[in-house]
Amino acid sequence: MDTVVRMRPMDEPDPRAARRDSEAGGGAGPATADLAVSPFRADRDRIVSSPFFARLGGVTQVVSAGGSGLLHNRLTHSLKVATVARSIAERLLASPDAADLARKLGGLDPDVAEAAALAHDLGHPPFGHLGEGVLDRVARHRFNLADGFEGNAQTFRILTTTDVRGPSAVGLDLTAAVRAAVLKYPWSRLHRPRPHPSEMPVPPRGAAEPGDAPGTGSSKFCAYSTEWDDFEQARAPFAGRVEPWQQTVEASVMDTADDIAYAIHDLQDFHRIGVLQHAEVAAELGGWTANALELAGLDPATLDSEARRPGRSLERMRRRLHAKDSWIVDDDAFALAVARVRTELVDDLLSGAFDGSIEAEQALAAFSARWTARLVDGVLLTPSPPTRTGHLTLRAAQWHEVQVLKFVHRRFVLLRPDLALHQRGQASLVSTLVDALDAWLVDRDEAYRLPRRLRDLVELARTEYAAIARAEPELLVGATGEPVRGTDAVYELARGRAVIDFVSSLTDKQAVSLLDALSGRASQPWSESFVL
Ligand SMILES: Nc1ccn([C@H]2C[C@H](O)[C@@H](COP(=O)(O)OP(=O)(O)OP(=O)(O)O)O2)c(=O)n1
């Protein structure tokens, strides 16, 4: 790719700072004026002021955000990601070579990276990833929405469409650079850009179709067809700087910061509440280290049949890395990463139970500070990365360490049957709630008593799908690829999108309270725990 960069004359507007409404002749009126002078700082402020941002305090990171308040929720997580993203950006800019490369690739501004990090989880539905999977199934199977639901695409929809910042504004009207920086997976599910990244010989991370659902498009993506115009406008300043399927540098900073933040704080959280036990983690890592050669020689069937014996799960993970990430995987680096995690996590942190003492808090804080610094020190900006990664990557040592840290969390927290039990209940709650709201929407007798927000969302989506039907009818397909034609069919899509928008914007607690009320289990009509 040609990265020769033309210098912009001083009086020419910065295309990275372009806003959609100002291009359309609108712009911020007096009621919505920004305090910050820098457009990217103004974006950061717009995001922080949004009710969608405040809502993240009530949304699950891994387990419910309610209760003790000691575990991370999506708000405290986002604040940490923002801190890490800003410091990565500032460190890169302090190196003349990295700063020069970042400029050639389309620019790097710490305010943009920070704003994107603050915004990156806005689209997470109640109950986090669990809710995401349920809403995707419901969107495709019940409402025939080919785009389904995806947390990152919902983030982009909130920022550009459903959030508002003044009487006439649709979306937060952010700059192109910040909008582009939240595009972790810069493509739509099925059709755009062309050729679609899912068709590449080695697709970027998230672009491949799920093996068990052929024809459903990329497993991760950042824009529904309703937001495609915004997507193209946001990415326009980066054309010729990065490939169409590549993240901008700022998106890559946000993505890496997200990985670093949760790899560390998820382990802290579950040590704090006593779920992460020293003995089982020590046995797994120790079992792999003591028998690495023998385990590497086991055939896959034996490895599967012995899955519960110490070391087997880690060996399966090592093989998965070889299958998916051959661009970086290295057995020596893997063994060193296992050794380091064993020393610093298992022997140091987990060897004493968390008892709330000052000493225990100090140990947690030291673990977090040491690992955050180590991983942030491991970032590297490269001119021509392999397709599986962005321009910003972790060096091999730190990349393997993050994989091992995430493995410990997945194996000893996420795969626990007691967590699965809890999540099955939440999954059923989300899908029942969708059914109940949809039944309310189609009840003719209740047409004038519908929640105002829900009604507004239906109208918004109806306008959007009608516009697509006129301008790009080929994009309007149902979940099995059949064309959607006619006013009634378009309305059905709009109804589905509106219910999904509505449910996905609830906190965990609101979702519970709303279903209680809709099922006749709430005793008070004027409850304050949710706002319709
Ligand atoms: N099945 C899963 C997967 C992840 N998580 C948790 C672990 C991390 O705390 C966080 C990771 O999810 P993110 O959305 O922050 O990031 P990803 O990069 O994994 O996903 P995406 O790229 O879709 O945002 O969610 C979880 O509880 N259950």
C-alpha cells in the first residue's frame, strides 16, 4: 500500500475531524455546544455525558454488576481501557519512528484513542456476552434480521443513530477519527466492503463465518446495514492509508488496551471473591510444564478423552493457537509465558486467599500494576502486519502471556457449571423479555399506551429500512438471504430492530424489573427501578 503522505495546508480542514451533521449544514447549536476546543476532546466529553455511558455501571462484565460493587462492570472496565489506551498512544508518540509510522497510517491522537476506549462497550446488552448471543439468535430467528445483533455494531449504532445530543441531532455526531476508532472489526456482517473480508484466504480476526452457521456472515462485525453510510464516511480519511479491512491505528490501540485490561482485571476479580483457587490452577499449569513433551505427542482423541486431567486443557489451547495464529505462535515463548504466569499469578498472588486485609489489597494492586506495565511495554507498531492482527500488536512474549492469562480465566471461571446455571437463567430472561415486548407492540388495543421510547425506536428503524429499500434494495434480505420486499415486511424488520435496540439498552437490573412487571410479578405500578 502506498503510504506517501501529502502534508495538509494549514487552512485546510482536517478530514479526521469531520462530523456528519456539520457536513450536512447542521452542527452544534448553542444548546449543544462543546466545552472543549479540541474536536476529539469534545467527542470524549460527549461520550462521557451520554446516558448510554452511565448505563454501563449496571451491565455485567463477567458476572452480575450488582452485589458487592467489588467486581468490574462495563463502566469500570471502560475507564481502565481508556487509561491503558491513552498511555499506549502517548508512548508510541514519544518514539519518533512510531509517531512517523502512525502519521503515515492515518494518524494517532491520544484523545481519539481514549474516546474510542470509553465508547467501545456502549453496545453491550444486559448480562454482557451472554445477552449478546441470545439477542443475536432472537434477532435472526424471530425477527428475520440478517444483521442479527452484535455488541460492537450496536456500539456504532448508538453513537451514530440512537443516542442524541440536542433537539435535532441523531447520534452523537462524532468526528470521523473517533467513529473509525471504535470499528474493531471494520466490516458489516454480510455485504460490505466488497470483496467481503470473510472471503479472504486468511480472514482478519472475527471476519470468518462461524463454522457451525454457514451463510450467516462474519461472526464479529461493527456495522449493521442501517449504519453503512456513517461507516463509509468515518473510514474515508483512512482510504489509502490502511486496507479497507484493517483497523485504524487508534482502533488497534483501543482493541489492544481492551485485551490488556480484562486479561488482568478478570483474574483480580475472581481472586477477590475466592472463585479462582490456587490448587487447581497450580495443578493445570504445573501438569502441563512437567509433561509438555508427552502431551505434545498425544493424539487428539486421547487428549480429548483425558480433558479433565491436569495439563490437558492447556495443551489443547496451545494446539488451538497453532491452528489459528501461526503468524506468531512459538512453543518456547508459550513455555516461558506459562512459567511466568505460574510464578507471578499462581505462586505469588493465588498462594494466599484474598481476606480483605491491607496486605491482600497490596498484593492485588502490585499484580495489576506489574502486569499492566509489562503488557503496555510490549506493544509494537508495525508497517505491514499479517491479516490476523492490527498494526499495533504485542511482542511475542507478551502476546503469549495474554493468551495464558485469558486461558486461566476461561478454564477456571467461565467454564464453571455454576456460572453456566446462572447464565442459562439470564438467557431465558432476555428471550422472554423480547417476546413480551414484541407481544405488546403487536397488541392493537395497546397501540396508544406503548412505551414512548419503544415507539420512537420503531419509527426510527422504519425510516431507516424504508430508505434502504429505496436506495439499496439488495441489502434488504432476511436471515436466510431471501429478499425483503413490501411495506409490511419492512415494518416487521423495523419492529424487530426496535425491540432489540430497546432490550439491549437496559441495565441488568432494568431487564429483571421489566420482565417482573410484564409477567405480573411486580406489585408497584410506579417503580423507579426502570424507566420506560
Ligand atoms: N463468553 C464470554 C466471553 C467473554 N467474557 C468476558 C471476559 C472479558 O471480561 C470480556 C471480554 O469481552 P469484550 O467484549 O470486552 O472483548 P472481546 O474482545 O473478547 O470481544 P469483542 O471483540 O466482541 O468485543 O467479557 C465472558 O464473560 N464470557
